[in-house]
Amino acid sequence: MQISFSRKKPKTAGALVSSLDNSVLRGVKQSMLAFLMLLMCAVPAMAQQTPAAPAQAAAPDVKKVLAFGDSLTAGYGLKRGEALPDQLQTLFDAQGIPVKFLQGGVSGDTTATAFSRLEWTLKRQNPDYAIVALGGNDMLRAIDPAASEKSLRRILDMLKAQNIPVLLAGMRAPISYGAAYSQGYDKMYANLAKEYGAVFYPFLLEGVAENSALNLRDGVHPNAQGVQVVARGLYPHVVELLKKKK
């Protein structure tokens, strides 16, 4: 038996270099082909992407209106969300008017006690506009209209100093107090509104006072339906207020 150990002829240096060149070239070609295939797949996908949405317009500037008053503003005897600022908010939201009503009513406040808390309220609430609805408790306590006028003037002076436009809502004294007393209150509100350039609503409880169907059992404070009437009466005057630039 003949055993043969055959040997292949060794490659020359030139052959090795040529072989390596071919191997590298094949690798480069394969890499380039893979890259081109990947690019061809990526381009359609990129083309199908939805372009970024343009930045939305800034939200309209929401003006803050402070309802500064007594129990008629605070919502005495009513459920949450039924007070005057809340019902005004509902009316303005329905019209898409960008405004925020702030609760600033305290039951039992007179014009004098309201003034004593006004500076703190303004710092805390920082309103753009104010509805001043005070005087009912002054009348119930038979306070001299001259004293009430002095307190209201101080309130209006402070709001004016902070460049806050005002809607002044008046009250009417009962006839039983006497003609002179009643006329004193009527003149007080009208004169102050004119002097300070305030939007004037002569009687806050217009259409509600002495209507048992629109008041609580005490006959003094409006029920939820009564506050709706008050809010609707105030609505156009608040619109006028908002036209005043701060």
C-alpha cells in the first residue's frame, strides 16, 4: 500500500496580497450594499412621518374680577357653586369670555369692616377688576349714609391707587326708614360712581327684592334662582367693566 503525502504549492507574496485585497474589497462591497438597503428602507419611513405640529397660540389673557361684598356676594344660605361669583362665572363661560371671578364676600360686613380687610384681600387675590357691592348691612343697622359714604370712598381710593377699574353696585334703603334716609343712600352711590368713573349698577337686588319666590325664608337673601337674576342683571355691566383698561 502506497501512502502519499501530497503538498500544495505555497502561494507567493503577490498572490497573498491579491487574495487579501479581494477579501477586503468584498467586505467593503457587502457593507456598502447593506448600508444602501438600510437607507432605502429608512427613507420611505421618514417620508411617512407626520411633521411636527406648529406651536399652538398662547391662551388668551384671563382677567380676574374680584366680587367684593357681604353676604349677598358670599352666597349666604346657598349651596356650593350657587353664590354670585359662581353664577357670573357660568354666564361668562357660556359666552367664551376669558374671565375669572374671585370670591371676596364676607357675611355681615359693613362698608367699614370691608375696608379693613381690603388691602389684605387685594394682596391675596391680585384682581384686575373689582365689583364693589356693599351697604346692605349699613342700612340694616341704620348707619348714617355719610359714614357709609366715607368708608366706600376709602375703598374706592384704594382700588384707584392700584389702578383697578370698579363696578359699583348700589343698594336701596327701605321706605320705612324715611325719605331722607333713602334718598341719602341713592345719592351716595350715584355720586361716588360719577366721581370715580365707576361702572354703575344702581340696585344690586333689582328684580329680586320683595319677591318671595326668589328669596330665602328670611326675605332678605336671594335663593339660587334669585342670584341667577342678580347675575343676569349685572352681566352687561360687567362686560362694560372689562372694556376699561387696567
